[in-house]
Amino acid sequence: MKGSKGFLRNFVFGAEDGLVSTVGLLSGVSFAGLPSREIILSGVILIMVEAISMGAGVYISEDSEKELDPAEKENQLSDAIVMLFSYALIGLIPLLPYIIFDNTMMAFYWSIGASLFALFCVGLFKGYFVHHHPLRGAIKITLIGAVVIAVAVFVGTLIKI
């Protein structure tokens, strides 16, 4: 991806995946009955592993594209770094309530609220950046995130520890 297109794609992808994957996992394990310490540990491990994996995936896939078209002027390393940091930093948003609050249910509600708000902001940013209706993009990405959260809670409820 060239320039700002590559940045936008990797930032939005990393931010959305960091939020949705993390809040999905945290919601699922929270409803499965894990204690707070294990919920936090699960979240930290997920964020670290996924951020590195997503960054590596961007690097490898863009390197493969470059091998197919040597004239391509992509900078795989900078795109990979954008993916890694957007996933890692924004992925912390759903985790922070579990660190702040001792009450797992309170942390769960704050985590979901903060994540949905952050998804809404990512959608607004994307819409503004691509000159489309920002509210439409914000609602779309928030609804997708809400569905993932609902599935995670459902699965966590089914698999009580």
C-alpha cells in the first residue's frame, strides 16, 4: 500500500481487530467465570501475540506482493509497524477496565462501553479520512463489533469453568 492508503488500511485494520478480538476474548473469559487475574493475563497475552502476529502478517503479505511486482514501492516495514502499534495500543482499551476495577462485572461493562466508543471513533476517523459520511462508517464498525461481543458473551456463558 502506498503512503496514506497503507497507513489508513493498517491503522483501521489493527485498531478494529485489536478492539474486537480483545473485548471478545475478555468478555468470553469473563462470562466463563475466570478470576480477574487470569482475565488480565489472557488479555495481555492476546494483545502481545496478536499485535506481533498481525505486524508480521502485514510484512510477509506485502513482501510477497513486492516479489510479484518488483516495481511496487511499498514499505512493508512501516506498514507492519503501523499494524503492530495500532493493534497493541488500541487493544489496551478493553483491557484497562479489568486492571482498574476489582469487580469483574463492572470491568466487563466498562470494557464493552469503552470498546464500542473506540470503535465508533475509529469509524468516524476512517469516514473523515476517506471523505465518506463519517457517521455511517462509525455505526457500521460499531455494529460489527457489537455482534462479535455478543457472540463472545454467548460462548463464554455456554462454557462456564
